Amino acid sequence: MIMITLSSIPSHSPAVVYRRINDEYLLIPLTGNIADMDSLYRLTETGAFIWEKIDGKRAISDITSKIVEEFDVERDVAEKDALEFFREIQEFLQFREP
Amino acid sequence: MTVDLVIAGRRIRLCSREGVDIRPDERFRAFEMPCEERNILFIDAAPGILTGADTGIPDTAFPFIPVVAEPDLVVEVEPGAGEIPAGAVKVFDAHLMEEVPGGVRNSGEPFWEVFSGEGVTCARVFLKDTERTALLVMPHGAMRWRIFADTLHDATDSDSPHESYTADNLHQDYSDKSSEAQPQSGSGCYNSGKSSAPESFDTDHLTHDFSGDKSEAQSHTRAAREKHGSDLTTDSTIAGTTNITVDPFPWPLDGLLLYFLFSRGGDIMIHGSGVLCGNRGWLFTGRSGSGKTTLARLFDSAGDRVIHDDRLVLRREDGRWMMHSTPVYRNDEPRSAPLNHLWIIRHGVANVSEPIAGAEAVAMILANCIQQNWDGAAAARLAAAADDLAASVRVSRLSFMPDTTIRDYLRLRGTEEKQLGAATVIEMLGEGRTVSVTAGGFSMWPAIRPGDTVVIGPHGAGQAAAGQIVALRRDGGFVLHRITRVETVSGHQLIVTCGDAAARADEAAGPETIIGVVLSVTRAGRQLPPPRRRLPRWINRIWAMVAGWMRG
């Protein structure tokens, strides 16, 4: 289990194919190079906003700042939700510490 | 020798060297086409000339210049052994499934496997005689592939007229590679590595010929292989010379070749039943046991044209999506129809349809596609095609009762939406009344989504303004689009409209095309607030939705 904190820097995993569809994202995991169509994920509009902020340079805390700028949400709530989000989709991401 | 097959509009040219005859299996017979075709330029150059049955004059009375048709794919067919290119590693292997009471189980026996190397992908299948394999070699970027239709592993078979591998060197070869590559193991079903249940074919013949021989050609079970496996290569004496006759597509190599061909072309192969009911093309897709064959039989009995009831190819052609049959059963033939509506089906206690759109619709389509993607590019290509499909044709979930009521339900539903409902709305708005309608299209996504309740009021003259969502007359009915621009040209007002999700604006038209203005949109019983962005759920796991709905 990876320890994901606000200082963690996420990047998109090469083991996922993603596609923007309207205001959402569809994530297709390539499990061991086999596209697993039975385990597709959909990111809703807010999830898509975060997904697009993942660039391998920004830490989760930086992305949280973007969320607070964009949405009507308190920072402590945004931090909690962002960490929950990253933990839920960690199989589609890679993390490094600064 | 050269044999052309035209499958789902793609011409596959099978070639062999002298002394090797190509004889495709019976199920390809109706798909064989002449390599030469009539020179269309001649017909175009002489308008008004009719030939054949139209004139009573035989076609041969008209001179024409035969031209060799351009193939989409050339396949060199070899009777001998194939060799996995040096450096290629196994990236996937599928095992044969065994039918057991209540379902199927993985037998653990090899069925087919895929190797990937520098600039080349290979697929090797294990035939009925498990010591025989066939090999498909596909260089990347080239549409000239090779099939080695028969490999004898047994060294004692060295008297065979064709080349052979020994069991030892073959096994040594890929056991080494598999230990390096750690390939994925699959069930052998085309749908995905996880899927396990092959189609359950009924043995009853249907009333029409489309499924007279439900021969389990695509089932990956031991029983299917027993039936399809055959002596692939035989010697025959023709005019005193010994020729080798080769089945170029030993099952299940045909399905793999077609998959790779269509996948690389951006097409979609999907499990489903496609029917043409009146002028409407409907495709029913779903997991094994969801009712695809049942629906095909119902529509067939009613006299509708069944395109295919198991495996179809979907392709965008001339701006619209078409569905095509593929050779699965012994009496299949080329059939095609436009695709207007795709239904994700399951059995139910009532006939109920529910439109879906966006990522959910794309996910539902992908979950039923035939795919063996071991690389991201193939998965991305398929996702792009499914996205375009979902944006171009209507997609709905459909629970249905397995009787004739479902056909009536779908036919009446279409009529109601297209004609009766629209005419009534136009009439009421013309009388100055306010009407409430249920949205069914995607062009205004996400402002208006399928299933939303839209209240439309009369639109007063001179009130058109950019930003308004208005009802516009269109094809005997109406559409809801947003006004993007209001212009005055030579003293006449012109309205430019566009669907929020549409790539291009509508043609500018006069204000008389506006029959009403959208007053409110209600979704799930709640009138939508102004478009302030809110924090919804971060993520939806489609898996739960797909599995829960489809298997529930």
C-alpha cells in the first residue's frame, strides 16, 4: 500500500489509457498490457479537472490549491477529498516524493 | 493462386505460390469475390446505358475493361511451418474453455497466443490436433501479412511435403520467452482476458438462413474445436502434379486475423445481433445469455432482415455508422445496414428502455467489444471509435421480454418520438401554449441530457438572442439548439444555432425556423440551478455500474 500524502507528486501511469468524453474521463486500465474492459472507470467533471492537473510536477497540495481556486470549497475539505480521490484511483497513477 | 474475400467491406487477397491451392472453409464461400471488377469509369462515361436484366442484353455484350480490385490486405498463405521472429516475446496466451454444467471452465490447454517483437506481431493458434499450430505474422505498418496454415510439431512427420518444426525446439523456444515476458493468460474469449462464457448456441435452425448452422464457429470451447478442427493440408493430384491444398484460416485463426485487420483500421468488432427493422438499423449487444440470439429470432420471424446474430463489424462510412456481418456460420453471407440505435440488452419482466450517453455509453460499448488489446495504442483506438459511435448513434439500455411485444415496443417508440410527439409539440407551441417534453438526443450535452424534462414556451418575434436555447423546425420535427449569433444581412435577420456538443454550427436560417424557447430544464425531478460548478462525486466506477446492471 503506497503512502499518499499532500506532498506526493502524482503522474499518469503508462498502464492506463484515458479519453475525455464531454466533461468526463474514461479510464481504461491496461492490466499487464491487457486492456480490461470489465474494470473501466469514469471520472466525473470534478475528477476530470483533477486528472488534467496531474503532470508529474505538481504535488497533491498544489493540485488542491487549484481545486480551491476553481470550486467553492474550503481548503481542508478539498484536501481530504483530494487525498481520497488519489487513493481511490492510485492504480492509474505513479507517485514520487519531492 | 489468388483468392479474394470481401468481408465487411474489406478486401482480403490470399496468395500462394505455385503448387499450393487455397481452399477457405465453407463459411467463407459467400464472401469470395472475383479479383477483377468492372471498370466503373466506363459506366460513368456513358450515362443512360443499362445492362443485364434492365435491357435484356447480356452484360457480356457491353465491352468493359476489367481492373484488378485494390485489396485492403494481402495475405501470403504458406502450408509449412511458421517461425516466431527472433526477439519476439509472448505477450498474451488464451486457454481453451470447457463446457461444464452451469457454465464453462478454463481447461488449462493452450488455445492461442500472441507474440510481439520489433516491428511485428504474431498470433499462433493451437488446432484440433493439439500438436498442430498455425501462425499469423503481421509486420507493423504493412498490409502484407503471412499465414503459416499448418505446423507439425512431431519430428516423426518429417516426410510431410512441407517444412516442420520439432516439438523440442518449439517448446524450448517459447518456454524461454514466456519466462522472460511473463505473458498474460486469458480465457480464450475474444471479449477480454477476464470474460469466460462463450456464446451459448442453440442448435435449432431458425426460420431464415442467417443462422441455419449454429456451428459454434466462434465458441472457444473444446466442443467447438472438435467440430471445426480438420485436416488442414492435403495433397491432391491435379494434371499429374501434386498440389498442396491449404485452408488459409484454420479455426480460430480467422477470428484473430479479422480482429487485427479491423482493429488496425479503427473499426469495431462487437458481439451482438444486428437487425434492419423497416429502415431502422438496430444493434443489440450484451453479455452471454442476455438475449441477443432470442432477439434475432424474434425479428427474423417477423420478416425483418437479420444482419448477423453473433459477431458484427461497425464502421463509420460516408458520415454514418454501418454494421456488417462476418463469416461465423457455414451459411453466412455478406450483409450490411446503417446503424441507428445501439441497445445494451438484458432480459426483464417488462420492455423498458433508458437512454445513456457520454462516458457511460462508451463504457457500455467497450465492455461488449471484441478486443485483445495488449498495447495502449489499440485500446486508445478502440475507445476513440466507441466515443464517435456513442456520439453519432443513440445508445440505450433495454430490458425486454422475450416475446413479440419487444418488436412492437421498439417500433412504436421510434414512431412516437419522431413523428407524433414532435407534431403535437409544434402544434401546441403554434397555439401559444407551453409544453413539456423529454429530451432524447445528445446534441446539447451537457446542458440538456437524454431523459431531462424540458419546458418550451412560445418564442415571440424579435426576441432571438445569443445564448438562448430554442426549438427549431427540422425534418418534420424539431431540435433544441442554442443561438450562437444573431445577424442582420440585407435587412433580414439571420439566426445561427449550434448544439453545445456539436462540432459545427447549423446553417444560418431566418427567425421563422424558431418555434419555441427553452424555459427550464429539469433533471431527476429537480429544476437545474444556474450553471455554477459544484463539487459532485469525484469518480464513478463503471465496473460496478456495468456489472451490476448487466448481471443483475
